[in-house]
Amino acid sequence: MRFYGPRVSPEPIAHPKDLLTVGEVTARTGVAPSALRFYEAEGLITAERNRGNQRLYRRHMLRRISLILAARRLGIPLADVAEIFTTLPADDAPSHRDWVRVSRLWKRQLEDRRRYIMNLERQLTACIGCGCLSMRSCDLLNPDDRLRARGVGPVRLDESGGRDGPA
């Protein structure tokens, strides 16, 4: 009978302070080098330079890049990501607690967007409150362009509360 112990990898164990080349970060994240430079220029990630002036990224930048990609998939603007990143540690990986806080904030933003889209869907066949008064329903839903007091443009589409009644 043979005993099989845990396999020992010839690769060293990754350390959060390890420095990764642009190629390694690109291979790990799928993000193009030009996007990495853009994220760096926007202050979302940081890189160090070696003696040959090549960019090197600390391993924890992989997590920041993953947060950027997750936000992008959710439709969260980069400006919002940058604002959130000001609350995260700059020289260490975000913790689980950080991720929970960020994900709760993004969840609220998605819920707001969902309400907006549902309201938009309801309003698509009705008066959008643009002030044109050319549709028959505008006489019922926006008589005498009373919605102008709420602002300019299609004000009913901007209502997240979904008020469907006459103005």
C-alpha cells in the first residue's frame, strides 16, 4: 500500500506583494495592456517601474481590476468605481468586508436602475412629459404642459417612483 501525501508544487506560493508584469496581469485578467494604462491614468490601479521602466503591478491589483470588470458588467460608471476605490486600501487587497460593503452599494444602485427601467417600460406607450402636447394621451396625462414645472425634457421617464397618473 502506497501513501499519497499532498503534492508539492514546484511553483512558489504567490504572495500578495508579488510584482506581476503587464503580460502576467493581462493573462490573468483578460484586460488589454491599453486598458491597464487607462485604469492607471484614471487612478484606479497603480504600477511600479523597474530599472528598465517597465510597469510592474502588485498582485493585489488583480482584485482591483476584477472589481472594475464586475462594475463594468453591472453598468456601473468608472467614476463611481473611482469614488468607491477612495474608500479601499491603496496598497493592499480589499478585504471580504470591503467587498460586502461595495457589493451592497452596487446592489442598491442596480435596484434603482431596475425601478427606472420598469418605469420607462410603463411610460413607453404613454405621454413621456416632453411638452409637445401632440399625442392624444398628452391632453389627458399632461394637460396644458403642467409637467414643465418638474424640469426640462421627458420628465416622466426620469421619475423612478413610477407615477402613472395625470400630472
